Amino acid sequence: MKKKTYLLVDGYNIIYAWKELAEISVRSLDEARDRLIHILSNYQGVKKYEIIIVFDAYKVSGGKGSVEKHGNVTVVFTKEAETADNYIEKTTGILKRNYDVFVATSDHLEQVIIMSKGAVRLPASQLLLDVKGINKEIKERIDYGRPVKDNLLMDNLDEKTRAIFEKMRRG
């Protein structure tokens, strides 16, 4: 049986590393977070990783932290005095015992620490390339399944099946 794979994402690090999200964050950090969650939810639908997006809330006075499910991804807001890095390091150590673990961050020190715990680093730039590749794959799947103008059966079949039907038609 294949091991489950986890992807831990340093949320704010990714937001500020991706141009689109950084631009959105200037007007609304909430909107940038929501957009990242949406993007990674689509990514999860194809990759089938367990995705945990971690956001710092360590400066929030009295913050107790939270763990919420948003569709098919888990979103964590750390508690007061806990950074996303601390949470990711601790969680990596726990998960790595039984699962494959990737950590998405461009924080060099954090990459070194998580690699020492046995996780695989995934820089923000590489995650963006992966996401773009997945989005292209999703678009191609949708485009392939889209009926053509006249919606004729023959127009929606692959070449091999079309040839079989044509042979049957001709007797």
C-alpha cells in the first residue's frame, strides 16, 4: 500500500513569494489567503496529497490558534507565540514517522531544518510551477470533454473507436 503524502505549506511565505498573491495581499490579506486556499484545493484534487496550509498568528494577543477544514485542505492558524515555522517543524517530525512529507516554503533556514527531519523541501517557485502544470492539465481535461459545435457522436470519439464505428457502418 502506498504511503499517504502530506504537503505542509507556509501560507504567508507562499503568498509573498507568488506575484499574483502578493499583489492581492496589498489590498486584502484575507483575499490573498482565500485565493491560496482555492488554488491549493484544486491542486489537491489532482495530486491527492493531504494539504495543510499554516498561517502565523503568533502576534495575535490571546490567540488560541485554530484548525479548520476548507474543502479538501486543512487550514491552521497558529496560536499566540507560535510561528508557522514552529508548527511546520513540529508537525513534520510527527508525520515523517509514517508518511511522506513535503514542505512548501522559500525560507532557506526552514528548508534546512525540515530536510534534517527527513521531509522534502518544495520552494515556492517550484510549487507555483507544479500548480500551473496541474491547472493546464485540468484545462486540457475539460477541453477534451467539451462537446464540439454540432455535438455529433463521431466528433467526440477517439480515432480508434471512430474507425470501429466507421467499419460497422460500411458493413
